[in-house]
Amino acid sequence: MAPKYTDLELAINTIVTQFHAASANEASALTVNEFQGMLSKELPSVTPKDQEGLNKILSEMDVAEGQEVTFENFWNLVNSYATSQFGLLQKDKSVKCNCLLL
């Protein structure tokens, strides 16, 4: 019998799998074009409309000009958006959470 994975385990697996799938040669980092393609396909609501927007996202992920996007860089973006989502959902709750997001 195959193990049953939790929703959180599946979500983490999906994030890692989609990052690897975006690489044309299955490298450990994405070119900026591969990263932009992944954003367009997997995160269309946050895909920048122009080069300036893309540069801003890359800067926020600590990707220097000319560098590739590592999974750690990408995780900075995921962390940022997940933290924002957490804040939005938290406003709807009557109980305050004292969670510490690392």
C-alpha cells in the first residue's frame, strides 16, 4: 500500500517538482527566462508585466543581475507570498496567533 501523504507534504513536493520542471536541462538553478516562464504558468497573478517588475522580483529574491535563480532564491519569493497570505487570512480571525514564521 502506497503511503498517504498529507496536504502539506504534497504542497511542498509540488513546489519542488514545479521548480525542477521549469528547468530545460534539469539543472539545479533556473535561467531568468525559465523562471519567468514558471511564474507565468504557475503564479500568473504575481507575474510581472514588464522587465522592471521582473527586476524588482529578482532583487527581492536576492538574485544579482546575470545570476541564475536557485531554489533558495525561489523559496524567498514563496516565503514572501505565503507570509502575505497568512497575514490576509489572519485578519479574518478573531483569535490572534503568536506564530513565528522563519
